[in-house]
Amino acid sequence: MTELKDVGAEIYRFRLRLVAAGVVVVLAFGGVLARLSYLQITRHDDLLEQAENNRTAIVPVVPNRGLILDRNGVVLASNYSAYTLEITPSKVGDLEQTIDALAQVVDIQLRDRKRFKKLAEESRNFESLPIRTRLTDVEVARFAAQRYRFPGVDIKARLFRNYPFGELASHVIGYIGRINQAEKARIDDSDDEDNYKGTEYIGKLGVEQSYETQLHGLTGVEEIETSAGGRAVRKLASNPATPGNTVVMSIDIKLQKLVEDLYGDRRGALVALDPKTGEVLAFVSKPTFDPNLFVEGIDAESWAALNGSPDKPLLNRALRGTYPPGSTYKPFMALAALETGKRTPQQSIFDPGYFMLAGHRFRDDKEGGHGTVDMYKSIVESCDTYYYMLANDMGVDLIHDEISKFGFGSLTGIDIHGEVRGILPSTDWKRRAYKRPEQQKWYAGETISLGIGQGYNNFTMLQLAEATAVIANDGVKMKPHLVQEVVDVVTRKVQKTLAEIKAESIAKPANIDIIKKAMVGVNIAGTGATAFRGAGYVAAGKTGTAQVVTIAQGEKYNAKVAERYRDHGLYIAFAPADNPQIALAMVVENAGWGGATAAPIARRVFDYWLLHQYPNELDMAGVRQGLAQAPIGTPLAVADVPGLPGNPALPASAAASAAAKPVSAASAAKPVLPASAMVVPAASRR
């Protein structure tokens, strides 16, 4: 039986399917159009940024660090460019195997491996770290030819900090080093986070640290087009970095070198100031260290040698070393006595060679005593008994209140970090310093030694120099500063450090004049006279000797004890006395009498600053050995001394002549000095 089709129904179903398919197609195209609209309109900006990020890379441009100059324009810190071989640990499989393979291509020493390991421990895994720095052109070419063998290893051109004079003035200039985790966290929490992108180094000490903001500069950026593989194709745009500013210090690097050379291998510190402005002219701490060791990350052996040395070369003795001032304290005690009415200039005491208190004998250095002593004689001859009595009459708290006016026991506010306060004792200080009640009590006998700068007294050479400058400047106290000006490298605008007065009048002018005259007498007829014999100016000063170990009653000081137990030699001075241009305070550790070991250095400092003279080789050697008082032979003109920073180099012919001249080991080690230069009068031994 033949079945007839319902053509109408078939057509209806076909049309229904066609409509359904058309709806699906329309909906699909509608979805595509909606998605395109969403992507092209709604998310246009976001997707465009992603596309650009895939096509481009934003690279920070690290600025050149600013220069550091001395007051005469001599460069103390600069930059140089060099190639480094760097490894990104996260991109390397077997790190040790990679380093071993690299060592077959370029020279990699054990110290390089140790430094790299230390950097890797302190850094994040994806950072690029140097395994070798300052590659030669031959080494660069050799590695480039085999670059394909070392994924994650590359050569980069970097700027390195350079300290051309090495150890000279290292404590005050400071150094830079890699940013550690604590510094990174501090930067991330500050407004400077963006400015340190791409930067791996930061100031760690001295002016490099304190003036980091001025020296660092402003980081720039470059927009680079990259390939699918991430390789740079071309530069699209750039915002150049702004170099750091130039920092001009107030120190004279030639004077700094003179002082460091005069100290030789001895330990100690010296601070020289312009008393009228507070500018620091020399800031010496001996021994020193080479800051170049820290720039690339110091190796373990060098660090152990510096950190473990008994001489503590990393300690800034001028800023952080504290010492009993010894007899250099006496002018300030005398001025305090005048200000409080405890003494008059004419008032005398009789010195039998000791002072008795509660059955305890406080001895004067001069056996048999100084006889009748007024204020002038007490300073010129450095009479201990006079100041024992004065301290007893004043009491510890009155001494504290008067002496604190000079800045003792307080921060000077100098423009580098790390300064310490020292100790200016008082009854309140002792209550806070000790825990047990019997330790907190102040005993009358403790006051006596304060009068001669012993006991609990402990101050920095910076504080002592500031106090000396106060007397030199007729009672006006200026804030010390190490930076003279900052020069903007773009605008050339100069920002000078203004002289800042901390106190207008510390004492009455008439009283200060009395102390000044006595300090002049020290260098004419007293404990500093031998060192200043024949000087072309009048200088005021005061010698001092500070005990390192206590001497029991009935015993005498023995200069032949072990070197570390010998007394410190100190000296304070300013010149010219009628119009001071320079004031200083200094200590030579464990060197003995201040008049014999410290005052001769101060004499050469003043000769340099006031007369532009420099000691000859024989004189220099004599001072280093503590054998020369007044200058030996004819001094040199500063401008003619070869090898001084900023001076012309020694001509080749002269250098060859000097090199050819035979010098015996004996004469080099112990120069022959005139007998008069080696005499140390008894009056100088204080």
C-alpha cells in the first residue's frame, strides 16, 4: 500500500528547523558581537595595556651617584663603568656546576665564589648577582662566544663606586654597599620606593650614608619593545635618570693626609675645626680601612681581618671613641670656677704634691708639688692638686651644670650618623646608670678625680674639639658640620651649609681672656713649649695625659708597661691666639705624655694651615716615632710636595732618581734625629 507524504507538514517542519537554525545563528553572532563589544569597548584600556606590556618592557635607569669633593675640589669619591659577569640563580639548574663551567672560560677565584655565596644568601633568588666584576675585554669576548652554553648567565655593564685615595679619610667619607633586607624593607615603607627600583647599592657610613638622598639622584625609565622571546628590539621612549648632586666637604684632604701620616701606625683621633663657622677641617680616626673593599661585597677573609683586629679599624674614634680628657679638662674647670665665683685669677693654693680627703692621698704628678699656685700657673704647669681642691669645692653637680655648657656629655649634632654622647657624670646620672642602691650613691672621693679629667669623665674628640673652639671663639658655640655645600648637577645651583650658632655666650669675655692667656702660656713656657719652639705664630693649647689603668697609692707610673696599658696622650689647641682660624682636639692612644706625643702633631697641623708648610721626610719619621718635638730641618712648601692629593705627580726623572737612591733598612726604620729634637723636658710630660 502506497503511503502518501504530507507535503505541507514537511514544509512546515523544514521552515521550523530553518527558523530555529536562523535563531541559533543570530544568537551566536549576537554573542560574538557582544563579546567583541565587551572586549573592544568595555575592556579596551585594560587589554591595550596588557598588549603593550607583552610588547614592551619598562626598565629602570639607575642614576650616576654624585661625586664627593674636598673643600678644594679634590675628588674623594667617583664612579667608573666596568663589565660584570652575573648569574640569576632562579634561571640556573645546577649552580655549582655552572660556576665550575664558567671558571673554565673566565678567571673565577675562591674569593669570588665566597662573595657570590654571601650575596646569594642576602638576596632574592630571581635577582641577578655578580660572580666576577671588572672583566677584561678578552674575558668579555671569550664568554660572548660561549654564551649559549650558560642560560641564566649574562654580561652587564655597571657603574662602580671608586675611592681613589683608599684608606685616606675612610671613616668620614664612608662607603656604599649592597642594599640588605632591613634597608630594603625601610625603602619599601618610604616615599623613595620608586626611586630605588633597579638600585642595588646604598650609602653605609659617613657622608655616603648621611647624604644618601643628595648623592643618589633620581631614577629614570626606558620603554623597550621586546620580541616574543623577551629580547629587546628597540627603544620606544625614555625618561633619563638625573645624576646625584655633588657634595663638597669642608675637610682639606691634604691636611687629612698629613695628620694620618703623622700618626703612622699609632691609634687615635683628631678633629680640627674652624671655630668661627664650625666647619670641620680634618676628621681623623686611626687606624683606617679601605672602603673599596665594601663596594662589591667584602670577602670573608678581609671582613674577618677588619672585624677581628684588636686595633678596631672599623671604629670611628673621632665620632664614637670616648676617652678621659685628662689635663685638657683643666681650662674648662678653671673657667667654670671663674663663672661661679669659686676662684679668682689671683687666688692661690699651696701644693705639697698631694691632696688629702678622708685619709686618701690624691697625688700630683710632680713629686714634691708645685708650691704656691694661682690659676695661671695651674694651667701652664698643669697642677693636679689645684684641681683636686677645686673639684672638692664645686661638687659634682655644679661641675656638671657648668661643664655641660661647652657641649660635654651631649651630641654636637654633626651631619653624619653614629655620634655618641660620652659621659659627663652627675648624681642623677649615677642613679640612672647603676641598678644596686650602693652603686647609685655618689661618694665625695669620686668628685676629686673629675677635676683633672679622670674618673667617670669620658668624651669624644669631637666634643673636646667643639669645647676648645668655644674658648677660641670667645664663648660662641658653633654647630660642627662636615659638608660645606651641595651642588645641583643640573641647575648648578649651590646650597651652602649655613653656619649655625648653638649658643651666643658661654662665659664672660673677661673670664675667657684669662683662660686664653694661660693656654698661650702653656705653649710658651709650659707643657707644650718644646713642640712650639720657633713657631711663626702664637698658639694657645693644653696638654693632657689620661690613665688607662688605675695606679695604686704608693706606686708610680711605669712607661715600660705593656703598650695597651700605657697612658693616652691628649692635646687641645687653637691658633693664632689673637684671631683663631683653627682649633683642634686630639688623642694618641697608649702613647704616654701628651706634650711629647700629641703636641708635635698639632704643631705640624698649624704650620700647614697657617704657614702652608709640610714636614720633610726626616721630621715626619721623627714625629711618628715620638722622637721629634719642634720641626726638624727645613719644612717643604705644601704646593711642592709630590703625591699629595691634588698636587702634580712627581716628574718621571725625579721619581727615577729617588727610586735609584739606596736607602738602608736601618735608616728607613729609625732615622737619625738631632739630639735637641729627641729631648723631652720634664715640663712636657703632662
